[in-house]
Amino acid sequence: EPEVTQTPSHQVTQMGQEVILRCVPISNHLYFYWYRQILGQKVEFLVSFYNNEISEKSEIFDDQFSVERPDGSNFTLKIRSTKLEDSAMYFCASRRQRSTDTQYFGPGTRLTVL
Amino acid sequence: TQLLEQSPQFLSIQEGENLTVYCNSSSVFSSLQWYRQEPGEGPVLLVTVVTGGEVKKLKRLTFQFGDARKDSSLHITAAQPGDTGLYLCAGQETSGSRLTFGEGTQLTVNP
């Protein structure tokens, strides 16, 4: 069964450094998402992406964040200058097309900012 | 942003008991998904409900979407230790496609 994959599984970085989190969505899916989950808290929406542009973003997704689909398979989240409070699990998700289609989640990247 | 309240937050029961987890909102969702999440892993889909009043069964798990599409429940019959885990509900907002998650229910089934 097709699944969303994410790399790396764990990323440790110093405060102020840039990180890029990578995702490969399910191949016939058209909508892509990033969510994050701070330890002990609920999953929060960051951004959605469709047709090579951001379709929706939350108040968390400020100027230090950016997303890109550099080729036909990868979907990336870049954090330009990491802060301690960016430490969290970051989940990529994708869905096929219709608004009622299910969003399928990847296994996540645990980002630790020191 | 729509809010989704999930209860209870923690539930510890004995093997063989039944339980129900609730997700409630004052807002309408276009669909609602239930996930199960293991520590350090991503949410794994259990079911998606779309139509108001819809009931779906997955072995001993029964999911219901409220008639007004504002609430949902997950009922587990004869719980087993293998059911132990974090259960999440997530509603898809009617404007846009973001998912709003509940806080989760940490279920422990004791043998």
C-alpha cells in the first residue's frame, strides 16, 4: 500500500541554523500538508500546498518557514533560522483530490533545536 | 480556526470492557477522521466519516458522525490490551482543507 515517507527521522540542529525536512507524498495525490506536534501537545496545521503554491497557512507559518516542491516527487519544509521552540515532530500529509478525501500522514521527523 | 474537543483525555480500563471516546465541536466539518498514534510515530488512519449520521464499523470499533456533522464518537467493544494507544479525531474544516485535531485520548487496556 502506498505511503507517505519522510526524511530524516531525527534532525538535531543548533539554534539559528537552517533545516530542510523532506517528504515524498503518495504518488497520485495532489494536495500536500505540513503539521507539527510539540511534545505533549496536539497536532497543529502549518501549511497546505496545491498546484505548486501555498493554498492555506496558519499563524504559526511565519516568514522563517517555506515550502517547496522542487521536483515531481519531493515536498520540503525549510525553517530558515531555527529557534528552541521549533523543536517538535513535523508530519507531512497528502490527499488525493476531493475535499472529503482522507489525509494520509508520514511517520514524522523529530526536530531537536539546541 | 474551528475547535474540536476530545474526551476523555485519559482512559484506563480492564480487558473486556467497553468504552466510548467523544469529539465535539460547535462548528460543522466536511469530514472527520479518526487516527491512532503510537509514540514517536505519525497518525495512522482508522476511518473517515463524511455523511451526517454515518456509522462505520472496523471489527470491534464503531465510529459515528453526528447528524449535524459537528461531533463524532468512537466506541470499542470488549477492549483488548492491543487497543492500548493514543486515539485522535481530526475534522476537516469546511473552508479550506486543514485538519483540526482533538487533544487525543490515551487509552490503556489492562490485561
